[in-house]
Amino acid sequence: MINNINMADAQKKYSSIADIEQLLPHRGRMLLIGAIKSINSDSAVTTAVVSETWPLCTGASVSPIVCIEVAAQTAGVLSCWKKGENISAFTAGMITGIKNAEFFVDEVPVHAELTTAATIMYSLDDYEAIEATVMMGQTCLCTVQLQIFGLRVEPGV
């Protein structure tokens, strides 16, 4: 199970994009997080570097709305980690809903390093309510409340 791995082992195991893809369905320019800095059964911290290839990029910056996706990817990593599974366990995928999002900046510069902290507030079976904060250094870019539901389909259904 994934959640029995200590953090030193986790940093080795999830040190590349290919490794992170075990926990997320995102590929190519839609995979925004670049590293898992810490993770346990209740919280995760990831980093990402804003790129010109990101959605909502206008050249020198991206819309802060993209921070919702960064938070959702961090929440997805946490959700799979907590369950001790990779993304393939959710055979029909995951649905993420935005309960609330509050933004504190008008734009996020390209090449900025973002740190996202996500914490599970409560969970039941394959449903979780997660709060996340996206930071750029000491500046809070946004706070997000997400709801995640992992979808499973029984074989033959």
C-alpha cells in the first residue's frame, strides 16, 4: 500500500513526473504539479512551476483561476495516497467539485514556484472534502474548498 511508505521512500518513489502520473490521470501540459514535498494520510504539499504552456496563460502570466486545478491535483494525489491506491483503482475516474474558491491576486507570473498544501477535512468511503491553499513564496494566491468523489465500476457492469 502506498500510505505505508515513509517520506524518504515517497520522495524517491514520486520524484519524477512519470511517478506522479501513478496518482493522477493528467498528462502533458495538463499535469501541473511537479513534485510531492510531503504527504501523509491527512495532508499533502506539492510544488509546481508556472509555465507558458499552462492553461489560461497570456504570455507573462496565468489567470489565478488555474490555481484551482493545481489545488485539485494536489487533492487528487492526497486522495489516492490515503487510500493506498494509484489512479487506476478508480476505474471510472474521479469527479472534483469546487465548493468555494477565494482569490487574492489578479495574475500569477510565468516561472513562479507555487506551493500547494491540501488537507482532508472529512471523508466517507470514496468521498472527501479537502481544503487547499496555493502560495507563491509568502503570498497566498488562493484558498479552495474541494469535494472529491472517486468512481469505481465493478468488472462486467
